[in-house]
Amino acid sequence: MLGAKEGETKPIPSQEKSPARAVTQEWTSQDAWAVYQLPFNDLLFRSQSVHREHFDPNRVQLSRLLNIKTGGCPEDCGYCSQSSHHSTAVAPSKLMEVEKIVAEARKAKESGATRYCMGAAWRNPKPRDMDAIVEIVGAVKQLGLETCLTLGMLDRGQADRLSAAGLDYYNHNIDTSESYYPSVISTRTFADRLDTLSHVHEAGMKVCCGGILGMGESEQDRVDMLVTLSNLPKAPESVPINMLIPIAGTPMAKAPPIGPIEFVRIVALARIMMPASFVRLSAGRSAMTDEMQALCFFAGANSIFVGDTLLTAGNPQDEADRKLFRRLGLEAL
Ligand code: SAM
Ligand code: DTB
Ligand code: SF4
């Protein structure tokens, strides 16, 4: 808190009155902002304390990603290499064959991943895609991996089918605050996003939902994104916090990068607001120093993507992550 007298602690509305907050507590934008702008040491002490109440602080869950259908997407998400609205280096492909997906998933398991996340560059799956998707979920589950899909919007019937197939998580990010959303995407609304999230939740699957920092949004937008996430009927079980990977040819290729301290503050706030959720340090780790990642883990991040490719962009090599884990004394969950 800049300008505060030494030793002075700014009371945090409602926080002070109820220190033992329920996991389902409703957050206001004002309360979240008050926590966000605490002195950095106070913020991280608090987030690390909350983290220890719910998780082993030295264990990090490992997920691995596979792009099962690349490019040619009709949506115009301003950050995305796979949108057909932008001229990027990504070439469109058809849906990958089940055998190839299973072979990749097997490698992921051997490398220590416990969750396998598969993404398709679709606005939504077409009815004709659903049989193949259900087969993919069954085949990957048989390897003993948790499964996660991100296929765009789902209707309730599709969500029920995926749930019945045994899908563990569905990833569908809100990406930013409701008010900044139209500056990022014009082909769907924030409300569309929330509709799919409610179908996923009501169908009984776990929700993976987060966003991207560094798209030109304000600090308030970042905080408000977390307010929306934490106030969903149930906080998402998994919260990916992505740092924008600037992609040549997209409208956000030259977006002003987010500072590391501001990034870590959001990770800490996510941990405090969603104490029992996995907070995933997602895209953008290749551009982060070990020290920044260490601060993110201290702030409460406890999941990462491993493997040298995300969907289309780079991620640290396995050896770099092994070295990082050794340096920090971290272990895979
Ligand atoms: N088409 C599906 C959808 O949009 O839900 C699934 C794939 S989409 C690529 C998954 C998420 O990756 C996006 O919601 C966004 O948060 C993240 N993402 C995509 N491109 C990114 C980039 N350049 N930098 C950081 N995160 C990105
Ligand atoms: C998420 O929040 N991040 C992952 C996953 N969910 C699907 C995707 C990151 C994509 C980074 C850019 C790319 O690889 O093209
Ligand atoms: Fe399509 Fe998803 Fe990329 Fe948006 S983020 S353009 S929906 S693949």
C-alpha cells in the first residue's frame, strides 16, 4: 500500500471480520482489489498460508497438452495463432486419429504427467465429431490419465455425453474481465462462455477455467476476472493463469507485456480467492525466469504444463523443468 505509514495495516473489508473464510465465500470487486494491492510481502505471506491449508506446498501437478485439431478456427480471439481471422504461421489440420493421440498420451504418462489435456481449434464441436471425441476420452482414460478437453462451446447434450464418457475436466477460459472481453473477441460473448461453463458444471464434470494476462487489460480487469471465476456457482477446480505469448500476425502481437510483480500478484490473489483450486502457471513460462516461476509457486501456483509445445507455441524443455524442480525442491504431485 503506497503512501501508508510504517507499520500501518490497511483493514481489508469483511476479511478482517471473518478470518476463517469459507471456500465458497462471495467476493466483491472492492474486497478483491484491497487484497491485490496489499504490500507484496503481506500478499504473498497470506497466499502461501492459504496454500498450505489446502495443499502440500512443495508438490506441483503436471499436465500435458496436445492439439488434436489445429488452426482454421472461425472465432477471432485476438491472441490466438489458430484463428482464421489472422495471418499466422499455423497451418490448419484435420482431427488427429485416435491411435496417434493415444501414442502421445502414453509418452506423456511416461514423462510423469497425470492429466492429459487435448485442445481443438473449434468454435464448438459439430454433432459428427462427437463419436470420435467420446472414443478419444475412453482411450486416454484407459491409460490411467485424468482427461481434459477444450473444444470451444458445448450445449448441454454435448456436456452430458462427455461426462458419461468419463471426461474429468473441461477447459473453457473466460480469458479476461467481462468489460474487457469485447476488446479481445467479437465472435462470441462473455455470456456465451458462462453458458458453456454452467453446462459443464451441471453435467457433473470438473471445470478448468482461467484467463490470459498481458493483453492490454488494466489491473482492475485482471482482478475482476478472478472475481467472476471465484463467484461461479462452484469455483473452477482448475484455474489456468496464462501469460500472453505474443504471436506474429495476431492483433495482440505487440501488446505491452505484463510486469512479473503484477503477474505474481494475480497468482497470489487467485490462490487466496480460490483456496482449494489448482492454480496453473500456464502459457508463457518460456519467457519467465526461474526466479519469477519460483515466486509464482510461492504465491500458490501448483500446476504447470510440461512438454516443449503447448498447442502451437513453445514451452520449457523437460530438462529445464527438471532442473527448476531440483533447484526449488519441488516434486510432481
Ligand atoms: N478453441 C477452444 C477455446 O477457445 O476454448 C480451445 C483452445 S484455446 C487455444 C485455449 C486457451 O488457450 C484460450 O482460451 C486462451 O486462454 C489460451 N491461449 C490461446 N492462445 C494463447 C496465447 N497466445 N497466449 C496465452 N494463452 C493463449
Ligand atoms: C489454457 O488455459 N492454456 C492452454 C490450455 N488452456 C488449453 C493453452 C495455451 C496455449 C498457448 C498458445 C499456443 O500454444 O498456441
Ligand atoms: Fe479458436 Fe480457441 Fe483460438 Fe479462439 S482461442 S481462435 S476459439 S482456437
